[in-house]
Amino acid sequence: MLPNGWFLAVKRLHHPRVEQHFNNPHCFISEVMTLGRWRHQNLLPILGFCIHSSEKLLVYKYMCNGTLRDWLLGHQDRDMKCLDWPVRFKIAVGLARGLAWLHHCCSVQIFHLDLTSGCVLLDQGFEPKLSNFGRAMFVNPNDHDHRSGNLVLGKGFLELGFAKKDVHSFGVVVLELIGGREVSDGESFGGQIDECVAGKGCDGEIVQVMRVAKDCVQPMVDKRPTMLQVVQRLTQIEQGCCGCGTDVQGYEPVVVPSVVIEMGQGIGSKYR
């Protein structure tokens, strides 16, 4: 604990069976570059790091409410408190704003490329904090095409679908928020709403958010919205600007497609 009362979390990047991945510094540097250089209320703040011999450590502010995945699955397995819909909607909006800021508001555009509910940490007020940037890619749209580690220079690389892969992953996380369970690629999500939030007066808003998620995971990549458009739509829902029907039974099932082209293969590894 620091003198100001903050608790710290230390992440040790070590896996002896895949040590060759850690000899390549790009993954570690990617995390430090993203969370150390850029600040946003929906990014997990990194406070420091250490590299000594084969040891690599990252120091963060401790997030007392753990991961979103823990909350979505934990209330089924370990009698954890169920998140109500206003909190789930707050998490969806915060996550969308964080991704939109990374995609559109930084001098270098940043794409996460490994987003899951396990990457979303929750602070004391259940504000979402995006973490795990080991596979992130950086795009400088003002320079000629060039690749260096996790840095991609050139606007042409945007066409490869970095942004829309994040949009797809965001849609999957939102479907998990709605259903209260993990959603797999290729699975048909038939509009099921977690019983913890169903019938509590928010079904109309939930259906509207489900439609946003459906657009995010549709197979036609070019038809998916940008994260700025997602934020705009969620803001309209939050302000009650959309006609919110309550007929969940008639909702068309969502099929969550697999991402055919895996971006960033060989450029990073997922730290556990």
C-alpha cells in the first residue's frame, strides 16, 4: 500500500514453457506504451514497471472488484452478488468510450486485438478499466506503410480490420453482459437475458443494447459500426432517444461469428 492509501497490483510476466516469447520485448513494451503513456478513465493506469534479467513486472493500481468475467460467472458458481442492469450498462458504455478513444482520439491509433471480459477490470464504483495490451497494435496514419514490432505505420493497415476486430470483441462482451454467461464463436445467442436483470423494468433498454451488440458481431466486417458510432448509439439509449420495445421473445437470434483473419499473429502472446 502506498502512503496515499492506494493498494497496488503487481503483474509478473513469466511463463517458463514459452520463455522465447518473452525474449521478444514487443509484448511487454506494448503494454507499457499503452497504459503508461496514454491516460483515460477507462484504461487501467500503470504506475511503474521493472525489467531485471528474465523478470518483467508491471505495477498497477489495484482494482478491488476484479474482472468483469468474475462477476458474470461468479454469481452462478460462488454466490457472488449479481450485477444489476444499470451497472452492466455503465460497464458497456465505459468500455465503448475507452475503445473509441483508443481508435479515434490518440495521435497514434491503438487497437487492443485481445478483448475479453477477463481484460475488463472494475474499480470500487464499477467503472470499467481496459487492460492486457500485450497484443495491441499501433497505427500512425500520417506516415508511409512500415511495420516495426507492434508499431504499424500507414493508413492502409486499417483496411486489415484491426478496428473491426475490436468492435466484434466488444459485441461479444456486451452479449455476455446481457446473458450473464460466456458466448462462444459460432454460438447462436437467442436473445436470452440473465434472469438477474430480466423483468426488472429495463427490458426495453436491454433489447436496444442487444441490437447494438448484434451489429458489432455481424459476419460482414465492413457492416460493423465504428466504436464512435457505438458510443453515439449507447448515448442515445442512455438518454432515452430510441424507441425501446419490450418484446424480447420476438428478437431474432444473434449468431456470433468467428473472426476469420486473426490479426497480430506472431507479434505477441497472451499473458496469464
